[in-house]
Amino acid sequence: MSQDEGPSLDVGSDLLFENDRVRVWAMTLQPGETSSYHRHENDYLFVYTTPSSIRSEIAGKEGPAREFDDGYVQYTEVGSGIEHSITNVAESVHRQIIVEMKGGSVSETTQTPINNGRAQKI
């Protein structure tokens, strides 16, 4: 789905589990592959299960590539929502697990993500 068609609410490529409180997704991106342009309406966390080099695009603006160790974890309170896509700029496969906390956001505005420090700009 392109950004012009509107964002997908599928924040991963494979829904692994869902109950009344959470959705757990897997996402795999081949080298050079870009995720669907998608919208996070629920607070979420993700865990990168592979060393990765990722570039994000938010509101049509491409951010810098960043390198991540496997085990990188980030938690985000989305406020009224976040729309973006990510591109795997590495020469290896990128894999992550995304956990959405259902019920909207606990914050009125998007908060600065909290992470475990396993990332750097390249």
C-alpha cells in the first residue's frame, strides 16, 4: 500500500497472536525492502531479533539510517497516532516482533520513545 492510498493498520507482516489486551506481530524485511506505510493507533513496543540497519520515513521525510544490535527494544506512546514506514538498508534480513497494547494510547500526544540504548546513527 502506498502512502497515497492511506496507511495500513497492520503494523507488522504476520499477526502471531491477539487477545483483548495485545496484538503480537512479526515483521521480516529483505535487504532493500520497505514495510507498508502504516499507522500505529495503540502504544507499542518492538524487539529487533537480528542486527539491523534501518531507515524510517515519517510524513514523507526520510530519516537517517541507524544501526541496531539484536535485542534492541523500544517502547512508544503514540498519542493520537504515528504513521511511518521503515526500510531495511542492510545486506541481511531484518526481523522484529511488535507488541501493540490495545485500547489506544495512555498519552494525549506522542511521547519520545524509550529504548535500551542498542542503536546508533551511521
